[in-house]
Amino acid sequence: MDEQKQGLAYGTGAYLLWGLFPLFWPLLEPARAIEVLAHRILWSVGFVALLLGARGRWAWVRTLSRRRLGLLAVAAAVVSVNWAGYIWGVSNGHVVETSLGYFINPLVTVLLGVLVLGERLRRWQWAALGLGTVAVLVLAVDHGRPPWLALLLALSFGTYGLVKKQVGIGAAESLGTETALLAVPAMAYVGWLTATGGSTFGAGGLGHALLMAVAGPVTAIPLLLFGAAARRLPLSTVGLLQYLAPVLQFGLGVLLFHEPMPAPRLAGFALVWLALAVFTVEGLGHSRRVRQAVPAAEPAGLRAVA
């Protein structure tokens, strides 16, 4: 299998697993979202440590400068907010709203690029952002409030991606460091729950305890698959694959969990999908124009050197 096909398989696997997450987290009830988050962190640390140990990949530890550790600490903080919000949402009947968060995430990422990195947008990218803003307003009117959970997920994951862009280490190494930084407060919280009799780990039987432990691999495996895909695929392909997860989440929320989808809410989602279509088509067209321009410019450069 060539690199492109391997990358497509890895990427599809990652986003399929993320899309099916709403089926897993409710299985951990009656554990609350914060307890699930704490166990997710602790079991992820163990899983990634075993993985890195099996590969003998520890040389990267020497590259952890103060700046890099600081960035990873910020990444750890925002991803923990993202994980907690997502676990709470899918466990409390808000699967459709969590899918909205990941639908609008690409638009939020572009906006962060403008506000934080000073990037400039092309005309149709501004149009996509405008449509996304109108969609959020329509959904706010429908809900009687802004879609806070969706905005929290989009902003936290967008910030996570922005910070990770500055770090420059592998997915497993990054996840290992992030979860290690979060392990102390997570362990303290689990210890406090156990001491006060509030822990559900073990109290729900062996099956429940095993499911809590599986949260580690469930967290790490899609991230590792995504990292493998990103190294093998063009960014445009990865960008298209990312819509697979929220599409699955939306379908599960409406068709399996029977969450309400009145006409105004559907109109808001339709505006989001239109914004994403404009954003994606514009991005693909721009990438194609850039690829076509490079070969055309290359001979001229060679002639100038000659």
C-alpha cells in the first residue's frame, strides 16, 4: 500500500473513531464528566508511556525547553476543557450541539489565525466566516441563548491546534507530555473522590472499571492515527476528512438519540454547512492555482540562473 492510501486509511480511521465517541462516553455513567476526564487523563498517560517505551522513543525529552513546556502546558489546559465539555455534552443529551462545535471549528481556526497570527483572508474566506457568524446568530435565536457548548468546543480545540502548531513534536510525544502535566491534578481529584466515597471506579463492577481504563486507548489511538495521516496526506485531504466526525455525531444525535431538530435549528446548521462548502471549495481552488503556478514559474527561474 502506498503512502497516500495508508494516510487515507489512517485518517478515515481517526475521524470514524472520533465520530463514534458519543456511543462510548455514556457507557461510563454514573461517573460524572470530571471523574471521566480525570480517568481519561490518567489512563492516557499509562497507555502513551507504554507505547513510547515499546518504541524506545525517549530522546525527545531532552528537547523539552522551557518555552516548549510552557506551550504544552497551555495545550494541556485547553484540551482538558475541550474533553470535559465534550464528555458532558454527549452524556447529557447535547450530541447535536457538540457536532456543531466541530463543524464550526475550521472557521474558528481561520479566525484565530487572523487575530493571533496576523494572517490575511481572501474574499471568499471572509464570506465563509460571515455565513458562519449568521449561522451562530440563527442558532442563538432558536435556543434562546448562544450555543455555548459548541462555541466552547470550537474555541478550545482551535486554540489547541494553534498552540500545537508552535510546538513541533510528534503526536504521541505531545500527548504524553500534555497528559503527564495534567496527571497530578487528575490523580489528586481521583484520590479525593475515593477518600470521600464519591468515586464510581470499582463501585460499578469490573465491567465499568474496565471501560474507564479503556478511556486511555480510546483517547490516544485516534490521535496517533491522525498524526500518521497528517504526515502522509496533503493538508487539503486532511481538511476534507475532518468533516467526517461531526457528520457522524450529527447523525447519531438526530437518528439514534432523537434530539430535537426544529426548522430554525436546521436552518442554522444549513448555513454552517454552506459556510464550510464555500470555505472548502475556495481552499481547494486556491491550492490548485498555487500548484499550477509553481511549475510555470520554475523554468523562468532556471533560465534566469542560466
